[in-house]
Amino acid sequence: MTQVRRTEIAHRSILVTGAQGVSGAAVLEHYAANSANTVYGLSRRSAESHDNIRHISVDLLDRPDIMAKLSVIPNPTHLFFGAYVDKKDAAEKSKINVELLKGILEYLDEQVPSLEHITIFQGGKAYGSDLGPYKTPAREDDPRLMSPNYYYEQEDLLRSRQKGKAWNFTIIRPGGAICGLSVGSAMNLLSVIGVYATICKEMGLPLRFPGAEKVYHAMYQVTSADILARATLWAGDTEAAKNQTFNVTNGDTMRWQHMWPRIAKMFDLEVADPVPFSLATYMADKGPMWESIVRKHNLQPIPYDQVVSWGYGDFAFQQDFDNVSNTVKVRQAGFQDCIDSEKMFTSYFGQMSAKGLLPKLSRGAQGNVQRRRQRAAPADIDRRTGDNQTGEALGGASPEAKSQGRSANGRWYRVSGELQSGASDDQDWERNVARTARQSQRSPQGL
């Protein structure tokens, strides 16, 4: 695992906005893994506080509410900004999301001299991934597109506010879809796939990819929320990350045509040819069926419309062009953490099952995944700290990461041109069964 510099502070107060989103929830848990931190989760929705996590319901568009709610927090040192309000009109979206950031920045400037660092997430929209085909692999220094784009306006605001201040900032751009554990978050690809697969199984249907053939075959990346959280902790205490922008991904690339059958096996489903259709339209009437599944499998009784956003699924599965970011810069700056995307999906779906968000996955579903792995000879392994931008696998795991289990048991495999890490499938299964419950309650070590 990438090592972070630990500041000589007995206690720190960390602010996490958007704390109930996919990325915010992961950042919250990773900071809270260090008992010396008190982590304040800020969001409009209320949530229970526990241990060293304090949830505060606050409206970041309401200046008096910010002052009243945050003034009780002692000497915050770090802010993770993940708050977001969606609007269909680009100009309106830009305006309201800039106001979200402006509100808390004004409070921090006026009331918090202890502030050291701000981390803010952007994403593929900085390169135009929401508009259509764009230059790939995307680099942090690629030129901007036409405004309005709230990423640009937020960044300009951040840079102008930082001038002459003691604090610094880091901008992190996740690649593709962010995958993590968060119930009720609109942008959660895991929930889309997991609930869709569960309903297909209930109906006795194969798992069809709900996008066009071009989407199925395009190059894609996903980013683990845990990887993003580790990058956030690293950036907050790393000199090389000050006032910098970094692309961060899992470290590999994929095509849905290869990943989709593997996901189907996790749910013990067959795969049929892709058929482009709207999940928002065809899954709208499946609420009663989901409620029946919840009762049958004793799942958490979360309302259907809060479990998944089918509209986000439609957006994620309509990109019929390559969606790839270059992550050389963050590796050269010192952040080396990575994860095989197939293992990420397996781990997260296992955790969702353990938490009662999905039915229990069968042994045959999690095991026997891609038995055609062959161990690569050491000379064939690319251990450079840069991306292999011409292939479907990226190297770059550090020796430290391997020694700490970041690459499963330290063994590397090459599958159809892809670098993968881990033990045999049966060993994976036994290990997953043994640790699923622990994973659902534990986060990796924080600061």
C-alpha cells in the first residue's frame, strides 16, 4: 500500500461533504480507521453517528446553516469535497455546484485558520466523456472544453481562494464509473448491476448487457471507491500532491464484453447477446418483485427507488467510445495503489450480500471465475510505475503494495493480455467466505 506522511498531531478533525455518496462514504470510513481522527460527515440527509464518526445534516447552500452547524467543530484540518446537486441544464448545474463549494470555502476562510488541505473530486466530464468520443488516454494537462462545466468553475474558484493561504488542495479525477458501497446514492454502478442481475435471476432470464454492441466492445475503466479514499488520504499529507490534479483509476482497463460474462458467473447466470434498452423504462415496474426478493432473502427493507438509480445505469451503458485515463502522473508522484477490476466487483458484491443488500451469492458463482488463468513468468511482468496505454493491462504495483497484500497474495497472472493478481479460484472462494463478514465491518488503515 502507498505510504502516507503522518503529521505530528494527536487529534485531527476531518470534514467530508457528500458523506453519503459512493466516494464520500469511502473517504469517511478510511479517515475514521485512525481513532485519532474525528470525522464529520456533512450531507443534507441525516445519518447516525458512531465511534469517531459524527454526521451533521447541513445545507451547503444556506450560509447561516453552515455557520450554525459547523462552528462547533474544533479546528478542522482537512476537507474532502464531494457534494453535488444534479440539474439537467448545464449552466444551472454549474451555478449551483459552484455555490456549494463557495459556501463552505467562505466559512473555512473566515473561521478555520487550522485548515491544511482540501481534496475535491472531478471526473471524466473534465475531458468531455459526457459529450461523446474524446482524446484517450486522457491526461491531466489536456485542454479544457467549452463552458459551462462546473468542474472548471469549481477549480477556478478553488485556485483563486488558495492564493496567499496556508492550505493547499488536490484535484482527483476518477476514471469511468466509481464503484463503492453506498445505499441511496444516485451514481452507484454496483447497485445498478447487482439489482439488475438479481431481478434477472428471479425471472429466470440470462444477464443481457443493456447497451449497444459498440458500448460492449469499447475500452472502459472503473474506479474503486476504496482506491479513491486511499488516494485522498495520500494527497492530504503528501508534498508532491499539493495544488496538483491527478487521474486515479483501478489501474487496469477492461471491455464489458469480457467483464460482463464474469459478472454473470458471480450471480450464477447465463449470458445472452447485448440488447440496447432503457433500464429506467423496463425496470420501473419491478418494485413489487424486488420487495418479494427482499422478503424471501431477508434483505434490508430499503425502498426500491432508494436502492438503485436506473437512469444512472442508462447513462453508464450508453458510452459507445473508449473511456480511458492516463495515470502515470499520480504514480510518479508516489501513489501506487491498484486493484484488479474483476476482483473489485467480486469483493464489493460479496460485501453487499453480507450487508443484506443483495441475496447470498452461490459458491459456484464466486468460484470458478476464469479458470483459464496461467501464471506468467517473472520476465513477462511489466512492473513499471506507468500505464501500458496500448494494452488492456496496466502495471505499476509497488513492492510495498505487494508485500502488504495489495496484489492479493503477491502472485501475478496474465489472462488474454491482461495482468491480474491473486490465487486460484477455489482459494479465492474460501478466502472470500472467511472474510466477507469482516470486510463488511472493516476499512483499510487510514491516517
